[in-house]
Amino acid sequence: MEIAGLFHVHSVYSYDGELSLEEIIALAQKHKYRFVVLNEHPNEFSQEKYKELLANCQRLSSQDFCLLPGMEFACDNNCLHILALGLQDLTFENDPVKILDFIRSQGGLAILAHPYRKEAYKLTSHLLSKFAGIEIWNAREDGKGMPKFQNIKMLRRLRREGYKLLGFGGLDLHNLKDFGLVKTIVKVKDLSAENLLKAFKEGNFYIKKGIFAVDSQGNIKYLGEYFYILSRFLYASFKNIAKLIEKLFQLLKIKPPEFMMKIARKLF
């Protein structure tokens, strides 16, 4: 069966998260999602706090909804971020190689977050080979409309070069303003943390919003590629115009109309 959920979500367990686990579940279920993948910042974590997160995720999960715990490690002076799933213990290393080796030793899944940042392009082939995936859509940075084509091209290029990477996408949600209908559709036999993790490892998922969808290998579904590129160009142009309008309101010290703010929150 195919089930929809949210990927890359931060709760109050992260230093900059604003929503509790219960609030995140309520938000997800309101929009008919059946799972949420957490990626918490470990800045204020201890081994005991991580065990508490695991226990709470298990307690709040059921046959109808799954809360999958994960982390987001920051390395190289916060330049390189690694999303990790499937960890039973926590590491406090700062070296990316040691972190990636730890994730692998735990049977976990390592994903390069927002790889289009300039620092990520400096990654060596040795380091890239330790990742299972890259984040081709980060709605907080790319916008909630659709991902940048350069992200999809990067995934395709790396796969052609022999890296067995899968393309992930999510909200990078820290508060209600970050919420958007960017969903991950996963193919599983039954809903469980184990089956979700297995599906992510095997690439049995795709990212979707509206009529736009891209699978784990970077293939655009439904939309023709040229139509997608045109749509992304128009979306980016509209986003830039919206930023200019926002600056104009700030200069004039005028509060934007609420209907404009609602549209902006949904799109950007």
C-alpha cells in the first residue's frame, strides 16, 4: 500500500523547534498523513534524552500512525548537515566520517541535507560514498512550491557517476509557518517504523505536492520535464517579486493584508 507522510520535522526536542510531538501528530493527522520522520538537532541531547525520544516515539505510534525518530548532525562548523534514521544510540562526534561510520554501524540511513549549499560541493568521493541519499527538496530553503531543478540534476549526475544515492525531500519544519503540503509517499506492506526505514533504504518512495512528483531516483512523474522547468522558473520569479513587495511594505512601515500573508505562507 501507499501511505503519505512528512519528512524532516523538528519538535521541541530540537533547540529551535516549537511544536511538541503531540502537536506534530495532530497537525499531520489533520491533513491525513500517516507518518512523520523527525530529524532533531542533537545540540542539547544526552544519551538519556535520546532514549527518551525513542521511547516517546514508540509510545505515540500505533497501527494507524508512525512517528519515526531521527537526527540532524551538523559538522564542519555547521556547514555540512547529515540526516540520520534508524539509530538506537547517539554519537557526539563532530567529524563527518566518524558520524557516517557510526550511522552505518547502527544499520541506519545517512542523508546529505540541502546538498546544493556551496560547502556540500566540496565533499570528497570517499565521503559521498558513505551516504545513502541526498535531500533534493528542502521546502524551508527551496520554497514549498517545487524543488530547484539543480537539486534534481545533482542527484542524477551523482547516480550516473556511480553513487547509489536516493533523493529525499521534506519540510525542514520548525514551527507552523514551515508547514506545507510537501509529502513523501512510501510503499509498504504494513505501517511500522521498521517497514518505513526499509522502504527508505530501498527507494520505495517518491516526493509529491499537487501535480508535481519526483521519485527517489530523480525521475519527474506526471509533468513533462520541460514543463516542470518552466513552472519552476515562473515560481522562482513570483517568489522574487513577492520578496520585493515584502521589502516595500517594510520600507513604508505598512502591515501586509492578511490574505497576502496566507498565500505567502502556503507558497513560500
